Amino acid sequence: MLTIWYDGSCPFCSRSMHALQRRAPHALRLIDAADPAVDVASHGLQREALMHSLHVEDGSGRRQTGFAAVYAVFAAAGLGWLAWPLRIRPLQPLWQYAYAQLARNRYLLSTVLKLDCPNGSCTLRATEPRQ
């Protein structure tokens, strides 16, 4: 079982994770890191880090973040073949950069894709100044 901490307040993130979980319900466990009721500290994690990038933990306790976590999710869902380019070592700096840009702009992407953004959360976050 792969545990996935994802930003449930991001429509793109939420839809993506739930679609993958439907594909492999016994392989993926989703935890909404944006939910204040979730005690992330009990897992030895910080909410700020979880909201910055995707985090996963496999059954043996091994954790991965960012684009490596994306590959782990696809592999656990039986779609490793789809994400195989992420494993090409010379391209990994490119994937790290691409993932960082996607993570930074995920609310804007949700808006562009016209996904349901509760209470205008996509618009608010998409217009926040970059750090």
C-alpha cells in the first residue's frame, strides 16, 4: 500500500489522485494534507512541506517527494509504463524542474482546465505572489 499526501484543496491534484485511486483502490491510500483535521505531525511531517510537493510512503516506510513520488504513484497504480521517462537518469533534472513548475502553478492549471474550484480557491491561489 502506498500512502499519498496530496493537496486536496487543489482540484487538479484531487481529481488526479482520486482517478488513480479508482484504478488501484487496494494499492493507494490518499491523505488530504490540506485538511486541518489531519494530524500530519503524528507522521513526522510538516504541513507546509506537504503543501509544497507530493509526498508518498510505501509499505516499508520509504518516503519520496516531488517527481519521484509521481512515478511511485503511477507505478503503484499499475501505470509505471506511462511514467517510464521519469526513470531516465539524464532527464531527471528536467523532470525536477517541470514538477516544481507544475506544483507552483497547480491552482492556475486548475483554473485553465476549468475544474471546479470551491469558493474561488483556484483564482485566489493562482494570483498569489510567487516566492
